[in-house]
Amino acid sequence: MKKLVRESEWLKVYSTDTGVQYESKLLLDDVPVSARSVIRRWDRFSQEEKWEFVLALQARAKLEPDDVPLLDFLMEVGDPVIRSTLAPLLPMHPRKEAAVVFLLAQINRETSNRANYFQALELIGDIGAVPTLTNIYEEMQRVNGSDYASWSAEQALDFVACSRALWRLNGAERFRLSIEGVRSHPNRTVSAFALLALGRG
């Protein structure tokens, strides 16, 4: 069952049998994105409005040429939640080298909620990211230990995404085995994410 519970300028929010579902109004042809308007209004948005807009933008899963200056602006002025939410759009950015530099800076700066950054690096496919990703992978193991079931869900999700990126970019079996190890995590979201990362979800 799907029931509309709230509607904002950018999103429709539904209650479903499995939880909350967000629908981007930017997917509709009659709701265009004006980069200039959003940039001009940005400082007047509440935190909730800012997050709703970037979620709606990211949910379109495409980046039009006119969106690039807006994305650049949001990545510069946004907080960690904003930047992480928009990271899935960066593989479509026309300046791939700049996108990789930004993503590597973010995963070195942040200590949590990095899964979107790791996934974006995987999709861009730049093997130059492997040394940094490997350092983070090893640091996460050192800090959290070898018992994956004891890791927080947040750290486990990041670890799976980092391992998946390394597995795809580097091809080393140890990264695939790390994902296998997280499959037994007690959090169902984490175990499902690990299964999906292995291509079995």
C-alpha cells in the first residue's frame, strides 16, 4: 500500500508497507531545474529543503549540461550530507579528473557515510584511486577488527562499498572475500548490501 503523506517543492513522500518512499518531482517534465534560481535561493533554504532538493536532483540519475554548474556549486558549499547525497552524480561529470580529485579528498576527510563516494569511484573506474582506497580499507580493518558482525551498520556499509570498489578496480580476491565476510552481519540492510555487492542481490 502506498499513501502520499507529504509533498514539498521537490519531493513527494509516501508511506508504504516497507517504509518511507521518496519520489522526485524533478523527474516530471513540468518541474524544470533552474540552476541560477537554486543557487540564488540556496542560503534561504532550510536544512530540510536543501536535503530534499539534492535528493530530488540525485534521484533523476542523470546530469544535464545545465546541471553541471549547479552540481559544482553544491559540492563546494554543501555539508557532508549534501555532498554524499550528490556523489552518485559525479561519474556523469564531464571533468572526470576533477571528480576523482574531489572524491579522494572527501574519503580522506570524512570518517563515515562514505559509501556513495566509494561507489562513485568504482563507476568512474580510475585505477589511480586504488592506493587511497586500499589505505582506507586497511585502516577500517585495523580500527574495527576482524569480527565484521561487531561493526556498526554504518562502518560495515562503508567497508562493503570500499571493498567492492577495490575488487572491481584491482581484481584482487581478498576484497571479494571481505564482502563475503560481511554477509553474516546481523543488520539486514548490511547483509543485503553485501549480497548485492557480490552480484547476487
